[in-house]
Amino acid sequence: QVQLVESGGGLVQPGGSLTLSCVASRSIFSFDAMGWYRQAPGKQRELVARITSDGRSIYADSMKGRFTISRANAKNTLSLQMNSLNPEDTARYYCNGEIFGSPTYWGQGTQVTVSS
């Protein structure tokens, strides 16, 4: 059973930064892709950013230029650097891992609140 554990969320003021981390219980080399998603109250879960095993990344339009996704393979860690945060970024952020042909693995999420 694969476990993904997110951390790094918290309360931040508008314009601030946070770095989220997701530690996997197995080598992240085994994932074909990993990503960050978020879900705000009353809204559907949406893609934030995704990165493939060969390092190709995609971002939701509203995150481009502000967020950076990265993989630290030796540490089995997926990270999300978030800059210029605004209240609309308030949500619970989830890490996922995809192995093609298998169910997607999800973490429990970490809460990010952007407020003055």
C-alpha cells in the first residue's frame, strides 16, 4: 500500500509564499506522474500542477508563473513552491501519484489559507 503524506500548509498573508511537500512511502521513480490538486469549500477538486517521471510539467493557467512543482527523487518527495499567494488560493491541497494501469494514490491533504 502506497502512502502519500503532505505537509507545509498553513496561514499566510496575501502576497506571501509557502512550500508544500509530499513524501511517498515508496520510491517516486515508480510513479509515472505525480501532481498537486486543490479543493476549496463548495468547489470541485482541480489540478494545480503535474509532473511526469521524465520531468515534464504542466500548470493550471492561474498558477503559471507563481507555482513551481518539483521532484526530489532521492528523498521520495514531491514539492510545490507557491509564490504571490492570494485569497483565491485558499483550499486543501492534495498530492497524488499515478502508475499507469493502477488506481491513483492520494494523500490526505494539507490546508492552505491565504488571509490578512
